[in-house]
Amino acid sequence: MIRKFVQNPRMIGTLVTIWLCLPQVTIGTGVPEKAQVQAKPVNELGALDPSNRSITSHTFQAGDVKFNYKATAASITVYDKPSKPMGQIFYIAYAMEPQGGRPRPLTFVFNGGPGAASAYLHLGALGPQRVMFNADGTVPPMPAEVVDNPKSWLAFTDLVFVDPVGTGYSRELRYDKSSKTDGKDRRESQYSGNTSPRVKAWGIEEDTVSLSRFIRAYLTEENRWLSPVYLVGESYGGFRVARLSKRLQSEFGIAPTGLILISPALDFSFIWGNERSLWPWVSLLPSYAAVAAVHERSNEITYRADNPRSSLTEVERVALTDYLGGLAAGSLEQEWLEQISKLIGLNKDILLREMGRVPSARFAKALLANQRRVLSLYDGSMTLVDPEPAKSLLIGSDFYLQRLNAPLTAAFNYYVRDRLNFKTDIPFLLLNEEVYQSWNWRSGIRGQQGFAEALSDLKKAMSLNPAMRTQIMHGVFDLITPYYASEIMIKHMALDPRMSNNIQLKVYHGGHMPYLHQKALDSMFEDALQFYKLIP
């Protein structure tokens, strides 16, 4: 599937982009008051030593009230079916003492990729401290600055940030006795992060199994079996959360109370398309219109940053009527092409050449071409002086993601050592490309359509647990996993009326990582607070 996709020039830019699949609160300085356990070195397999565990104490202030919380940086060994170690999964957990005798909610947090560590959500939005970004989501000059996060979700839930095998400090454990030299070679490979493509956890089904076992082990180690369990995932992390919600119930006896999916990819047929696909293009149209409006390339809509989706009601209608009908009919009639051209700010000739299907990699180059600017696919409101203006497609790593990776990597390496007193010689892998390149997509494909999906798992999980609620959060400028794809998929779930209100879609002024915009960070915090308040 991946090989065919790479060879499709119409969607080549999308392959790059998939790489990423309350009351006012203030946080204390986060400087550890006491380190209870000394850090330990790397073990002989190049993975974390299981005894390398650091627990530090910090202060959390909500309004005029101060709370103490503990931060734990540690790892858990997960096992395969024969009960042999298969991976060492690193995590950072934040927990407060429960108030009123009732267990606090416990939230497991995942990023995507596959191949991304959880530092994006951890130091970008949810953790008690975060990297400072400009209010408009742009990245300040280095060095990175780590500051208190008044919008940390620790205000209403304990948090566990999880790095799947091959990301962060998490590594595979393999005991290969085929030769005497294998051990040394394997240690060197894992230490450098260049793990074998045969890693057992690198695949859709394999990832779901290993993370389910991690969650069960964590609940047991920390005696949290009676806590309300929530799952939060971004991008491919939203995909894995949807699959986990069913697996945890059906095989592990763990029924999540709620799910929050941030910029999720729930069905890859809505993202990976070709000349005959319909849904990928329909899904992108409202986000194209929002990007065109914010760059003043279209005056067909009046964009509202405080309520982006209200600006796009007419565009959504056009997407499912005139645009979908024109694509399905193979028609290039002037009327609907003219309409789409005005909405998305592109010359009609481009639409004619592309048969009405403009790839995001083409849109990002074409919209501001006369200004020699290129857009980020992760956030279409971000621009860069185009280094290759002669090329018509955006190819290569996204400039906005590259800018983000530098401060997040530097900040995490500082934060985990200085604030959490966790020390290791293992390199921290914020984004491990080898995981994505080696991913077993086939283990998640159902039927003959050739695309992986998690929507059916989500629907089954909601049927198994009618009390479980789901909130989907998107940034309107996201050209990777556009918000309108989730809207269409929710409708296609055809949920029973008794459950239809258990799933909601929220759209914010931002991109694939909407929380990098201050407005979106504030709104996501408020929406999440209300979501958690509805615990039965």
C-alpha cells in the first residue's frame, strides 16, 4: 500500500504530511523539591534499566489554592504472548492526591506519526510546563524557553504521557541467541535508535497490543484500577486511541470513560487518495477556504477566529453538493469550477489541470506563489519564503514541523534532566522516521479496500460502553487531517440515537497542532474541562 502511494505524484505531498500521524489555573515553578530515586544507566540491551525511576515533588496552584503533585519518569516492560519481554516503554506521569475520597481521572496521552514521542502534547499543551510559543503559533528564536502552563490539564486529571516503542526513550527488547556477535550489534543499534525493521510493536495491530499491555501494567503498578480512565491521542495517536478503546474493553477488562482525539486520522481512505477518489478532496475544501480567507486570497467568506466553523457553513454545503457532484460526474463545467476557484483562492486554470482535485502539496505552493511564499501543511496559516519557487509541488519535510522539532527536542532534554531528575545516556527520539518506514500497515487493514481504519473499532467501543463519550478536536488550517473528514465520518458511523450525542466535534483557530495558537490552547482547555466534568 505504501509503495503504491509513494508512486502517486498527485498525492506525494501527503506522504510527507502524514508524518505527523478551566477556572484560571497557574502552575508552580516545577523545580523538583526532592529526588527520591537516583537515575540508573542503560542496560545491556541498550534500553532503559527498569530500575531507572525518578519521582519528584512539585507545586500546582489553582486560583488561590496550592496543590502538591508528584511527577514520575520511569518505564514499564511489556511482554509478547510467550511472556517474553518485547519492549521497554518510557512514560512521564503526573498525579495529585484525590480530593473528597474520589479517585481522580487518569488520562493516557499519545502522539502519532507513527514514530512520534508524546512530547508534542506534553510540552506543547497538556503538561504542567510547556515550551513558550508566540500567540499566533509561530516559533520564537532559540534557545527554547520552558514556562509554567496555566492551561495544563493536570487541573482536572492525572496525566500519563506514553512513548511507544521506538520513540522517546522507549526501545524494543529482543534476545537473539543466533550468534555471539548479535548481542553487541543489537546493543549498538538500540543505543543509536536505529532499531531493526522487524520490531514487534511496529504495526497497527502490534502497536495496539503493546500499548494495551502497557496500560494494564500501569494500572496494576500504581493501583489505579478504580480510577476513571481517559485516552487522548493526536494525529495517528487518535487512530490508536480509537483502536485501543475497543481492545481495552474486549480483551483487558478496561472500559474507558472518555476519549479525546486531536487531529485524528480515523480512516486513511479519507487522506490517501488518487484521481478517482472523492472523499479526500471533499474533506479538504473547507480548510482550503479557511486558509485562503486568512491570507486574504478569497473574500467569499468572512472568517471568524473565535468560531472558525461558523465561517464555513456555506463552504461545507458546497463541498457535499456542487463540488462532490462535479467530481463524481467527471464534469469540468465552468460554473462549479468558478465557484470553487473563488472559495479557495486559486486560478481556475489550476483546477482544470488538476481535474478539480488540487493536492495539498500543490495548494501550499500555489496560493501565495506571486509573493514567493509557501504554506505549511501542518498549519496553512504559516508561511515561509519559498526556497524552490520553480517547483509546483511541496516536496520534503514540512518547514513548520522542522521549526517545532528543534525547541521541543532541546526543551525535553533539559526538562527531563533538570526538572524531573531523570538521567539516561539513551538518545531521545522526538520523531523516529524509521518507525514510520517500517510500519506494518497491513495488520490494520480490513476487507479489500486497502486502507487502514479505526472508525469501526470506535463504533464498537461506543456500543460496548454506551456511557463512553468521545470528543474530536481539530484545527481549521490543518491540511493533513482536515476537520471535515471527521465530520463526514461521524455521520457515516450512523450511531444509534441513544449514543449520537456521545460524540462531538470541536474546531479551533489553528493547525494540526492547534494548541500552538494561544486562542486554541485556551479554548481546548475550557472544552476539555467541561468534558471531564461530565463524569457520571
